[in-house]
Amino acid sequence: MLRFLKDLFGRSGSPNPGASRQSAAIDAQPERPVFDSQSAATQGAAGSTPYFETMGRMLEAVSARDYATAATLARKNLNQLPALVRSTKREYGSFDLQGIPGLEQGGIMLALAGDRDALAEMKRIVESVPELAPWKDEPQRHLENLDLFGKISKAIEARPGCPQTSIKVLVGFDDGRRLATLISWLEKAGRIRRVRQGSTYALYMANAAEAPAPQPAREVRSHRVDRAPLRLVEIDTSRIPLVPLPRAPLRWEEAAQGRVATAIEIPDEAFEVREAPTWRITTTEKIPTAERPDPAFRKFHSINQGLLLLDDLGKAAAFPNARASAVRYGPRGETSASAPLLHDVYRVATNPLGNGLIALSRECVLHAYDADLRPFIETPMSGDLEVERLCKRLDLDRTRLKNCLRSVALSCDNSRYIVSGVDEAWCLTADGRGLWGLKFPIKEEWRPVSGEAAQVGTSDEVSKALAVMDLQLPFSQDEFKSRYRELARRWHPDLNPGDPKSEERMKEITSAAELLTGLDLASLSAYTGVKYEKRLGQTSVQVGGQNLSISFSMQVSELHASDWINAAAFAGRSNEAFLASASGQIVQVSPSGNPLRVFQTGTAPHRIADTGDFLYFLTDTRLYVLRGETLHAVVDTTDGGDLIVAQTGIGLLEKNRFRWLNEDGSYVGSVLSRDPIRRVYWTPSGLIVESRQKRATIAGPTSWWD
């Protein structure tokens, strides 16, 4: 159970896609007497289940930007916290959550709502519960945020159009990063407006007459030519060859177990060569101001015979009005192309043997660019055929769609692309024709849960139930689910606070649905169909001389039990593709969409690259190098870093270290930097490594390019 809690709340303090709430169930063995399973379950989870239910609703409200509802739920969640601590300690002996959204995100909501009393109560609770000592500073921080929200608003109201860079002086607070975060919350809450002004923003109150009219949204039409969604095929990993690889540990697991890779030793000099006897630094110079890499270009991608740097935050000095921009460098570090992008960048991908760029915006517009950064794809995904089907299947909240579209990929010749949504991936041509669709199966540890209903009735009662559901015979399961979801949204008490009729009406709907389907609707998710259950543990206890088996389990919706596709890529010399799921399964797919083999790492990679000769999987902690099904190298990494794939080798670019390896993963040497590395490239003079202000030339490394 403790492991489950750790999985549910990592360092970020927010739930992962694999879990949404906890429940405990008591399973009786046949030889034991029958007893009240509901009261037994209540004894085990009374403090935790309500907390997680409220927390989930609060996070959904935050995601939907319904901050008033989120603040109300945060107050409720706060009052449930002591019971959570008590029940967890009673059952599992300790309380060691690494994140508590009720104190973290909930505190922001309370500060935004100006609820000083609730934050004072948060402080009292945290100080009175010893197990909450790690969060002792959280209430005071949110009280400060409450005051800062007010000061920021007053400063903007007094000086409409003031640049965001002046806010530190106007409010008398030195932490610019924190102020920027609070300004972002005010903007999302609709209280202020930010208008691009060069490399910063001009700030206005939301209803200020002085504020310039917002630029009209760019009109984008779908480029799809299909009239029906792609046929979706579920991957059966038991029917394709398995290539097991050494499991890559999660970073927080490494830290907890004391197995974190040794930290990089920062050199005293600006640059230093390590473990490469034939390399030497020939020059170290201060980069002229005009030649310094713009720090706005912070995302780093390798392409065919060059590098592509991306400004994903719209801060590039050269493109002051763009929401994102890109610069392409050639094999000698020369600028080959630079341009603003049509939309912002939320997801992005390149092909190491291609010259294109594909991205997905926060508004879910897919946009792609050729070698000269000219757009050749611009299409909205929000109304795409496959996305419509996915949203219907999982009842997705459209405001959170961008979070569900997890990866994009572009083929080497720019002729086709992939977009993944939750557990599905769709491959299409650049001109909008669908090619194939694949779906990952539900994660192995989850099993569907549905119980038989006790409801039986005559044909007259069936007719009445049809009337309640506003259905007619015959009806399909999809029609029934759609109608039940619609009615549940309309009448569920949680969605109709203060309406005394809603609870009674919802009971009628549930009773009618159980009669028509023969299923116990308590075992079905309110909106998305069947729930899935994962058993967490089991123990035995003596009750009245009888052995009782007690099992603990967790139930979630299909959305949370799905094996999300977190990375996708095309092969370097063909239209084969790779799809990587959250459980660490990486499926190789033929150009026609047939699964060929599955690699198992246990942790999903965030970068996949294929050169036709070698295949690379980069996770947060490890780089795998394969040739076919043969593992050639396993390289530990300190921070995941970026992967550079060139024609003669590969590079791992970490914050203060650049490591060069041969194609097969064998180590060649490293360059360390005292300051964060901004760019690396090769010239006839040698390897060039640049920080923000300094540049080193290293002789000895062989050419990256044939």
C-alpha cells in the first residue's frame, strides 16, 4: 500500500495517469462466516477514500480552470487530511506521501480565492499533525501568495500596460520566477491580460479599456480527407517477439534507494576534457555579444547533418511577436534557417535522419515544417475523427485534451506523421489520409470489475425504465452508455449542488439503467463505463476463531487503467515506427501498421531514435543502444539530457557535460563545463562547446558527418 501511495504522489505532488483513488475491499474465503464487508472496508479506508475522491475532483476543477469550485473542494479536502493521516498510520504504520495536492495546488486555489481564514486553518492543521512537518512552510507561502496576488493586481491597475519585467520593482518583491508564476495564475483566472511586447509582456486588468484588442485566433481547417476514423487494432504483445532489456529505474526510486548516479563534478576552469587522451582544448574565448546563443532557444534536437534549436516559450529576441520559433544549424554550426512558427509548441519531435519539425500546440493544432522551416501541415486535432472517437470512448474533458495527446512523430521524408492519444496511436500521410491505428491493451495489473444487479422486472417495468432513460428498443451498448453519461452529467448530485431533486432523479436513472443492463451500476464508472481494479496486497486475520482473508485493492476508470503512449518515432531509413507506453513497452510497427516486436524496459523512454543501423532508447536514467534485437550498450545518465544522433556517433548532452560515444554506444570522451551548456556542434577546427558566454574548441574528436 505504501508503494501505491508513492506511485500516486511523486515529487510533483500530482497523481500520475495510472491512479486516481484508493479503495479497500474485503474478500471472504468460502470457509469463513459471512460478515459486513462494507463496515470492514470502512474501517480500512474511511479516512483515505473521501480524501482522494475530493482531491480528484479538485484537480479536475483546476484543470478546467473552475477555480471557485477548486477552492471550495480544497477547503473540504483540507478538513479530510487529518483523517487520512490517522487511517494511513493505523493501517500501514507510517505516513510518507511525497506530495499532498490539497496543501500544494489547493493552497494556490485558496490564495487565488482570497480565503485567508482557510489558509489560517491549513496552518493550524499542519502545525498540529506531526506527520505534516515536511509541509510546515506551505501555509505561510500561500498566505504570502494571497498578498502578492493583491499587490500584483493593484500595480497593474495603477499602471496599465506596465511590462512584466517591472513587476518586481512595483510590488517590492525580488523573486521574479515566483511572481511570473502568480501572474500566470491571474491570467488563467481571467483577472488580467498579458499582451506580447517585444521579449516581455504588457500587463492589463482583464476589463481595462486601455488594453489592445486581443489578436484574433488563427483560423485553421482540417486537412483530413477521410470520412470515417481509422480502424483501430489492439496490440496483442503475446503474439509478437519479446525483447526484454535491463529494467531502467525511475529517478525517484533511484534516489530513495541511494542508487543515484554520481553527480557531475563541476570543473574549476570554464571547460575541461575528461577521459579522452587524444582530445585537447585548443582555444577558450568569450563569445562576442552578437554571437551568443539566445537562451530562449532552450530545446535541442538533432536532425540530418545539423541541429535544430527551439524557442518553445516565445521569448526569442529575433521574433518578438511569435509564440514559438526555431533555428536550424548546419553541420559546421552555420545558421541554415530561422523562422517564427505558426503556433505555440506543447509537444514536438524531429527525425535524426530528416530535416523536418512537427509540433502540437496547447490548442491542439498540429503544425509541421520542412528543412527551410516552411509550414507544410497545419490541422486542428480537436475535431479529428480519431480524437472524436477517443473522447467518446473515454468521455474526455475537452479542456484537458492537450494532456491526453501525448506524442507526435514525423517520418524521415516528411511524408507521414503519428499522433498518440492516451493508449491509441494514429498514422496519417502529410496530405491528411489515414494509414493505420493501433491501441495498447489495458495494463496487465488491472482487471475489469462489474457486478450483477439485483434488479429484475416485468415488461411493464422495462418499458418504464426505457422512458426514464429516454430510450427505445432496440438500442446498442454505445447508445446506452452515451445516454447514461448524458443523464448522469445532468442529474448527478455532485454536479447540482443545492438541488434536492437531483439525488432522487439520479436514483431513478441508476435503477432504470441496472434493470435494462443487468449490471450493478455501483461497479461502473459514473461516466466512462467499466471500472478496473488492481489488487494491492492481502493479509489474514483471526475473527471469532475463523481465518479471514483481507485484500486491498484500487479501482479506477478505463482512462486511468490505460497504458498511455508517451513516445513515438519513425525509423531513420523506412516508414517503420516505434510506440512506447508508460509501462515501458516499446512496439516496433511495420509501415502498414502491423506490430513486429516489443522491447520491454520497464520505464517509458522520452526519446527514440533509429538510424537504420542502430536503435536508441533514452529514458530519464538510461540510454539503451541496440542493433536489431541485440543490446550493445547501456549508458547511465544523470538527468536524461538530450540525444544527438550524427552519422559517425551519438552525443549525450546533459546540463554541464557533453559525452560522445561511438554508434554502438562505446564511450569516447567527455567535455565538462562550469556553466550550463547551450550548444555543441562540429567544425573542421574541432568540437565546439558553448555556454551562455564562453566557447571552447576541442581538437581530437572525429567528424560527426561523412
